[in-house]
Amino acid sequence: MSALWVYVLFIVAGIAVGGSYSMWKINKLASGVLLAIAVLAAVAGILRLM
């Protein structure tokens, strides 16, 4: 079950980074929020690995 959470967290981080990149020219605030979510998901995934 722990491995599943790690996969989900990294998938969410990847999708959020892609959304942040595609939204950069349209809305900088929403892009920043998505980037923050991506960073938090990636950090949570790394911490779950430890």
C-alpha cells in the first residue's frame, strides 16, 4: 500500500507540473498554486520513500 501512495504522489506531482507549465501564460496565480501542489506532492513522495 505504501508503494501505491508513492506512485500516486509522483503522478499527481507530474500532472500538476504539466498543468502549471501550460497555464503559465494564462494565469500566473493559478500556475503558482499548481506548482506549489507539485512541489508538496513530490516532497511527500520522497518522504514516503524514506
